[in-house]
Amino acid sequence: MIQVIGTEHNLGGGLIVRRILPNRRKRMVGPFTFLDHMGPVTAAPNQNTDVRPHPHIGLSTLTYLFDGKMFHRDSIGSEQLIVPGEVNWMTAGKGISHSERTPSSLKNMSRNLHGLQFWVALPDGKEEIDPHFEHYKQDEIPIVEDDEKRINLVCGEAFGVKSPVRTTSPLIFADVVAKRNHMIKLFSPKFEFAVYMITGDAEVDGEKLSSQSMFAFDQGSSTRLNIKEGSKFVIIGGEPFQTSRHIWWNLVSSSREKIEEAKQSWKDGTFPMVPGETEFIPLPE
């Protein structure tokens, strides 16, 4: 078991995120190679919290909100508002760029933003598929609820239900709220798992897991989580890759050469761009 404490990053405009993955103690959990916890933050009227267009290769982004609204645009022409409980799943494949902005109707008012964004690395043989985008409404996401907990199974198959979200490799992502103190058992012979606490705390084998920190568990391990009433947390997991992934900025690939090609393409302006956008994030020096 590995405990991960994230580090804060300023994405500009006062948007502070806590970056959990990648971390020097844990690079990936199954195919999950990146996790940013956005907020919770309250933006002032006309405060700019937009994320300008930027490129991706070799991954899918998974965006999930607890509070607020964001507007997604990408280079294949997708335009989609996302609200809490919904899912934006964008597969970059051989290359896509996108922006995430405050809806124009909200810019001149105070507004909240709180959510998670993951990168899910594409498996061997699928790293250069055509880019695509899918959106799932809140009522499409299955819910498991009893006296102890409420689970939104965002991705994968678990707890007796299956999510309709189409993924490129076996994985799970569940959003859980504890109604009272209880125990959850995690086990899969093929998966490695992690639990990230949004609020509240839990205990595993006598070790406390506090809010905004993560416990990661080895493939095939059996884990019992003792969750405190009122806690909110997410469970992620999946089959670990047999080949390594390189990460540079927003680019993920098993090939360093592909990353270099994408860097040059973004720098010289030949990378696919978002229609209607007039600005972008420059390539880091």
C-alpha cells in the first residue's frame, strides 16, 4: 500500500488544482496516469478560470464535476456543456486539442467549480486511433444505494451494475458517499486499485487516509476500507500495462519519438486546432 499526497498547481486565473497522479511514489494506477482535483473554488465575477486550447496524444481525458459547469470544445468539432454527475470522455488517440472554459452565461457572476480530471492512457495497439468524444448524462450513470452508502458507478462493472461509459481498457471509477460508518472490500485478481478521499477520512490496516490524499494498492491485493460517516471518495482501478508510458506536458505515449513529433507539430502550428478559438497554450520551453 502506498500513500500519495498531491501537490498544488496553479493553472492560471486563480484555478488551483491538487495533482495526485503522476507522483514520484506512484506513476499510474492501472491505465490511470493523471489525476487533478480541481477546487473547490469560488471564482469572482469576470475572473478568468478558462483553460486555453492545448494538445493531447495517446490518452483519454475523463472529466467529472461535483459542482459548477464547464464548456468543452475540441478540434474534431465537439462542443459540450458538462454539469455535476455527467461525464465527458475525450479520446485523443493520434492527436486532439481542446479547451475547457466557463460558460459565457456565468462569466459575469460568482461561480463554484469542483471536480476531477483523469488521463487514461491508451493501451498498446490503440494509442494512435482516431480521436473521438462522448458525453454521458447524469441519468445514464448507474447508482447503487443502501443504508450505508451511495455509489455512482461512472466507469466499469462493479457492485452489481455496469456503466455505459465506453473505455479502451478494463477499469473502474466509482464516486462514493458514506451515509454511515461501514466497510468496503476491494478485490480483483487483475486490477490494481486506489482510493482518493475528497472529504472525510478512512482507515486501512490501521493507517488513516485523510481528505485530498490517496492510497494505492497492488494488483491482486484484498483491501478492506473502514469509511467514516459523511466521507466522500472515489475508487479507481484497472489492469496495469505491461509496457511503460512516457509523459511530457499533456502528451502520453509508449514512444518518445511520437511525443517529440507531437511537440514539434504543436510548436509549428500543424497540430489539429479547435475551430473558433483564437488563442492557445504555447509549448513549454
